[in-house]
Amino acid sequence: MGGGASRHAFVEGTYGHGKSHVLKALEAIALERDFAVSWVVLDGHNHAFNHPSRYFHSALENLRAPASSSRGLATIVAQWLRGPERDSVIAWSEGSSSSLAWSVDSLRRLLERGSYLGWDVGYHLESRDIAAKNGRAQFSLVSQRIQDVASLVRAAGLNGLVILFDELETVATLLFGIRQRFLSYEFLNLLVDGRRHPYCFFAFAVTPDFGRNC
């Protein structure tokens, strides 16, 4: 990820041979090296890879950041707006064309009034607003949201964004429709395209089933 390039890695192993343990190690390393990090366990249904807009909010609700004991992008941003990151995060919200800038600014105004963290702010900030949208038409939107989150965490002084995908083999083992699988491969190709998603790292845990069925 040096110089802002996107990176990715595949962790392959048979069932029960420690792939998830490797992802946990990657999570710990990412936090130690000042990255925001989240973990998504794919299951072919609720977190089906061909419908990323359905579960991306789950990744953001579970996002972790260094020096924070809480999870969730909205909660972490609220901490930044109360801490030494405040000025740089506000400057980002005022100067960014990101769709998340409005939510960050709204959250700032809520905190300044001493108001409760509104559900509507977290609703958009953590991408729950797109959770009911399906299919290929949303791929570019999810991709842009990933870029927006990476830009925001960079504004807060972190090195970038890490997303860990566990059980990617469910694309091959649980999605029986060929169109579903092809859409999953298309979204995977979008993520691993090094021209997109600056300051992002994606790791995918897979069993040999995935390679054989590809």
C-alpha cells in the first residue's frame, strides 16, 4: 500500500487449517500499523458476495480503529470529532466531494449541540441506506463507498483501510446459480483491480473448492 496503491492477498487452506487464524493475525497487525480494519464472514446468503450492498453496512458497523475500544464507523468518527483528529476530519468533511462528508458534518453539529448520536447519521455513514439494494448496478456504489471510507480514515491520520473476507469459497459452494457466481467474480475483480481503492488492502480466506470451481 506504499504510495497509496491498493493491495490484496488470498489465504488458501483446507477446512479447519487456520485460515481464520491468519485473518485474525492480519487484523492485529493492521491495527498495530495504524489501519482501520473490518472483517466480513461470507455465507452465500446474508453476506452473499454477489450482493455487496446488502452487507457492506455490516463491515462498517464492525469497523475497528487503533486506540479505540469501540466498533462502528459512526462511533469512531464521533470519537475523532471529540479528539485530536477533530480539525483534520472537519477539514475533510468541508473539502471533500465524498457522499459521507454530509454525514460527518451532521455528526459534528449534533455533538456541538450536545445531542444524541442520531440514527439517521449512522444510517448513511455506515451505508445502511444501500442495504436494500441488490445486484450488479450497485457494485460501483459500494466501490465508491470503500474509497470514501479510506479517504476519511486517512483524514483522521490512519494509514488506510483493511477489509478481511472470510469463507470466500461460499461463492463456489453455496451459490448454485451460474449468474450469481459470475457476478461474485465480477465484484471480486473490481476489488482486486489495483487502479481502484487507494490505501486499501483486501484479504480473502478460501479453501481449494474456490479455485477448482472457478
